Amino acid sequence: MNLTTILLIALGLSADAFAVSLSSGLVIRHIKLNKILKIALFFGVFQAIIPLIGCGIARNFQGLLLNFDHWIAFILLSWIGGKMIYEALQEDEN
């Protein structure tokens, strides 16, 4: 992996953690320091471990997935995009 890829992954993970911490801060009114530290610890550990697990899995299955990895990405992104369009066209129940 080159430095640009690592920095972009780090940016994506930090944006994810920022969004969750911002929404948690808006929802949880009275929170103690030990709970704050516990949440930060869990986020830090999982944000560090999950990309390492993904990298390890990708290296082990690289030979198997190399021929059709682009189709997997296409299917997943199409499914997510289709779901977003479907939900946008649905009328609110409220």
C-alpha cells in the first residue's frame, strides 16, 4: 500500500469515528469520564484492528478474487445505490 492509500483509509475511518462521536455527544446528555474513555478505547481498538483483518483476508484470498473482484464491487455498490434510490422514493409514514 502506498502512502496515499493509507492516508485515504485513515481519513475515512476518522470521518466515521467523528460522525459517531458527534451523534453520541448530541444524544447522551450526562456522561462520565470513564464512559467517555471506554467508548474512545473501543473505537480506537476496533478502528485499528478492522483494517488489519481486512488486509490479512485480502492477502490470503487475493489469488482467488483477482479475476472477479470488480464484479463484487459492482454488485455491492449497485445494491447500495439501488437501496438508497428505493428509500428516497418511498413516502414517509409520519
